[in-house]
Amino acid sequence: MTESARAAVERNDLRMYVPVERLVFKGSPTGYEHWFVPCPVGARPDSYDALRQFLEALVLHFTRNLGFSHESFIALSRSADRSASLLLGDNARHWLPQTGLGVWVHRPAPRLLRGSDVEDLDPENLPQPMPILLRVQKQGTARLHAMTTMLGTGSGLQLLSRLEEKRLLRTLQEYHLTIITERVYRIFPWYVPLLENASIPEGFPQETLDALQGITLYVRESPEDGGVILLSTEPLRGVFEAVGCTRVDYGEETWNLPGVEA
């Protein structure tokens, strides 16, 4: 689709235009920087233009300038916007998605429902549902394309690592197989930790540090929080400046995304 055709489609889109403009510092849990971009799910696609530009520049900084590997995933959960399935269907042949499992780091390991669970009916003790993720296998620009295409649907997840991709996935798999005992959940080729703001306290427990091993930058669209989570072991403020963000001088530490006027 040409740029003019894309612009025409967006002008005729009946969804609301809700521009995403801010990046907020949330804290420094155990050697990480925690940032958050307030971001509605399912707004008009051009609502995410500044965020799209920012995330693309951020990922390219880590891959091209620092030599990091980039893994891109898509979560088709109930929380995702309905457009996610359509976008995936249109692009699957270009991305070659492979099925794996997402695992919430702050909840019990996935297991089958038992009779005692039904009797108890305590939602805190129920096993977590099986969050299926799709990994973009295609090399080249496919992972970056998947990230920018799916942005705003509440389904994107990105991992940036110093480790080569096969080693990273193997490291994550080895850890998760130490906590997952149900055979039906031990068959996947890879596992990815799932985080939401509630699972990022000021001090990380050891289990969270273990789940994130090998990951330098974690970026997840979090429908549960209404935004995008960034968690990094690398300092990011200098990178923000380099990619065109500008710091706001009032209140909690906030940055304008690229192209957003102060």
C-alpha cells in the first residue's frame, strides 16, 4: 500500500484518533529501568505514529549500533484488538509465525485445571490460562515490520539481547522447564516471560530475574495496563535523546515521543 493510499484509509477509519505522545519513568527495579507509554488499544492506526517511530528507532539502535538480536512475538489474547487477527492473516506468509508459550512471571506456573480448583473457586489459586504466542521466524526486516504493523492492537512483544537468538531462546526454555511440570505445557520450542506493571515491583524477586535472564530490553504492549512497558538493563535516557525524544520539565519524569511538540 502506498503512503497516499494508507493516509486515505486512515482518514476514513471510524475508530477514534487518540495520539500517543508520552513516555513515563516508573522506577529502577533491581538493575533495570522501567518505563511506560500510556497507550489505548484499538485506536485509529495513525494514533500510534510517534510511538511507531520511537520503537523502530529504539530497536534499530540496539540491533544496528550495538549488534543485539531482536525477537518479535504476537499474542492473540482476548485482550487484543480484533484487528490483530486480520493483520496477522494478511502478513503471516511474510512473517512465518511459530507457536510457543508465554508465561506470567508473577503467577503460578501453567498447569491443567484440577477438581480441587473447581471446588475452591479462588481466582488467586486457579492455574493461569495458556497464553499462546507467535514468534516471527522470518529474518531481515520481518520482525521490525511485524512490530510496527501490530502496534496498537495490544499484542506485540519484543526482546532485545546480547545473546544470539538460538541461545536466548534456549536459555529461556531451560529456565521455564524448571518451573513447568505439566507434560502438556513442556512441549513448546520456546517460552517467553510475560510482565505487566503489577509484576514490576521496586525490588525484583529472584524468580523474575531468572525469567528475564539474557534479555537486555523488554518491550510489551500490555492491554492489562493500557500501554506499552519498557524494561531495560541498559540506561535509556541518552538513547531517547538520540532518537528524537524531548524531556518534559514538570511533574514525574516524562518524555515526549519523537515529533511531538513540547
